[in-house]
Amino acid sequence: MSRIVPRSFVPFALLAGSLAVAGCGDDGQSSDDRYGDGVTFGAETTDSSGDDDNDSGGLKLDTSTEETGGGMGCEEGGGGGGPGTGEIEFSNIWIANSPDGTISKIDTLTATEIGRFQVTPQPQNNVLVGPSRTSVSLHGDMAVADRSGGLAKIYAREDDCIDANNNGQIDTSTNNVPRAYGEDECLAWRIEIPRMAGTFEDRRGPRAVQWTLPDGIESCDFTGAKVWVAFCNADNNDGTVWLVDGMTGDVDVEIPIQGMMCQMMGPYGGGLDRKNNFWFVENDSRKALYMAEYGCEPGGGDVCWEVYDRPDANMDPYGITVDFDGRVWMAGQNNSLYYYDSVNGDWANFKPEVDAFFANKGNPNNILRGLMMDSEKVLWIATVQEFGGGPFPGVLKVDTTQTPFVYEYFGKETLGDQLQHAAGISIDVEGYVWLVDTFSNGAYKINAGNPNSYTRVDGLNQPYTYSDMTGFALNQVGFPPEG
């Protein structure tokens, strides 16, 4: 494994009573050897139209947590339970522009792109290769799985970025123009992940990625979190899971997954439960659900992973999320919607309900893609009819508090004719629903109570992210809503 090693770690001060996302950081490097041979890494600011605006490079503070839509806070001096009383800064969504190997950092409060970061040394100019799934820590930092064969971290706060060239300032993107690979000082590290070259157009790189909850969460210490990543092996069809130190990029634990039967994609998406266990789906042959156990190291009879075969052949997993009740939700082709209850060990199948809902709507058969549950137990799912688009892209809303579930669908008649290829869903600190649209090169900020009211962020490049892009799902697991 080739990797980038930071020379030093500079601890940061946690903002009292706050949870993070805006600016750049949490640990630090002092030199350019973080990124390989002679490569260094740095911030600029822009709005959604790409205009240069350098007056917004500082921390972005949201309103008090009592005004937010999901409990993304921490009570001063203690963590468990939900919103605190301090101000929060959790305001970014991180979306991958796969063809050019960059990540867009968008302020969700203003729907403005405030940074774009080159995380791939040699972009492939192919939406099927390059960075895709992003994950955001409770401290606000972002990790991204790069299907080109890597895992990278970007600091959220500029205060945590390192002045590697000692010029007295942080050199980093603050708009939609990325610096060259190695020149942005908010790119903390990148490690290389081996992949089987030449297989399915080099598409066998890592996908499933997820930050852990930090060990100090009960005292609102959000430092020291780790990153899970799962991928197909470079030399056979088994899989591997790494648990990576979030500060340094060192691989702390390696868990071999024998018999995964990787072909092209392997581990496809991931999520986390309250015990820091990593749940991910395999999207090739077996189409099973896997769990890698936190705090376990293989050896002495411990394999540190379990596999849960799908309950029936109709389950075709694509998107995945874990809710605050420990249910692992999986959406996929042919209206596939299931969950596995990790607490009780039960499967639930909602495909018949989805089939019935769509039966008379002109789009009876859908691919359900990225999904996330909000703090009101409403599930939001991106939908298309076929890979490549289809005439009915949209968002499926599922109220899971009702029996049976209540379904609503919002397509072009709600979100406009620009909508082409719905890919990913995330929730932000205010409770807005974000939709990533690959082929229209944009993202939507949707009012959950009135989806006709939305804001579009343009100027992306075939964005292809359907994971916990804001850190909302992780925060919901760490701080479940009260009631």
C-alpha cells in the first residue's frame, strides 16, 4: 500500500456547545510529504454561480440548535440525547464531481459553493471512476472514497489546515475553482487503496466509506474519530475492510472478507450503528448485507465480520443508510426497499407497498438510489427509471411513522424540468432535503414541508454522491432525537 504520511499533528480546540461543518480541519500536517512525492496541499470562496467572493472564508455559525431541524448539536459538557443550547456551525454538504476528481464544499445555509478540492492525482474524466461517496465526521471533516484507488480527508475548518509552505496563510480553495492536486493546504491526507487495474474500465476501486463516532462523544469530544472503508481486493474476488485513523491516515485494522464474490463494484455503500459497527452492501453477485465489528481485530478465531444474506431475490441493494433506531435501510432496483433491524435481527420488505404506490403513476418500475431518514422518521429516496436517467427522475418520500407507510412522490412537476438523474439524498442542519442530480450538473435544496420550494446549486460536474454528505445520519445515530 502506498500512502501519504503527515509529519506532525496539531490538536485543535473544540468550540464549546457546537457541532461542526464549515471552514477547514482537525488535525494538522506541517509539510508536503502528506500526498506523496513532492506534493503539497490549501481555501477560496464562491457562490453557486462560481463568482469569486473572498469575504466568506471564516467559520460559518448557524442559528441556535433549538431552531434546527434535526438535533445536530451537543449539550455543553455532555453529549447524549439531542440538541444542546449553543450555536452550531454544521452547515456544509460535500459532493463529488467524479470526472474531474474534485469535491465541492457547499454551505447549506446559503446554497453557495465555498470550496472545491482536488482529491485525485490523475482524474479519469469518467463519471464511473473517481471520487463518489463522501462521509462527514461529527467534527465536520470529510472523508471520500475515490474509485480511482484512494481514500482522502479534507479539513472542514481553515483553522485546522496547515501552512505547509510557511507563507503565513492557508492556501486553499474558497470558491468553485480547485487548486492543483498537492497545492491545497486543507487536504489533510490521501492514502492509496490497491485495485484490480483494467477491470470493468477501472471501476473496481473503493466506494463504501463512513466516519465512526468518536470515543469521547459522551463528553462532546469529537476528536479522534476513525474512518471505515471497504473495497474489492486487487488480486482476487474477496473483499477487505480497513479502519483508518482519521488524524493520520494510518490503517489501524484490516479485516479480510472471504467469499464476497466481488466482480465490478463490491462494497457499494455504508453506514454506522451506535456501536460504531460498519454496515455495507455488496452490489455484485451475492447482494448481501455485511457488518464489520468495531473494536475487533482478526485473529484467535475472531473474523470480526458477519454477512446477512438477503431475505429474497427481490432485494437488490443500491443505497444504504442506518437510522437512529438501528435499522439498516437498503434501496435498489425494481422498487426494492428493505430494512434489517440490527437490534432485533429481523428483516422487513416494503417492495410490495412501493410497487402498489407506483402502479398507476406512469413510472411503475423504479431504481431507488440514495436515501436518508430525517429526524421525524421520514425516509427520503432518490429515484430514476434506468441507469442513465429515464423520463421520471424524482424523490420518494416515505412516512415510516404510519402503518402502512404513507408515500409521496415529487418529480419534474415539482422540481422542474432541469431534473435529469437523481442520485443521492442528504439532510442538512435546518432539515432541508438535498438531492444530487448527476446529469444536470446540480444539486437541489428542498423544503421538506413544501417541496415546490427549492433552491438549485449549479456549476457541478456530473456529481455522483449518495451517502451521508452532511454528517446528518451520523449525528442522528450519535445523538438520537428525543421523543
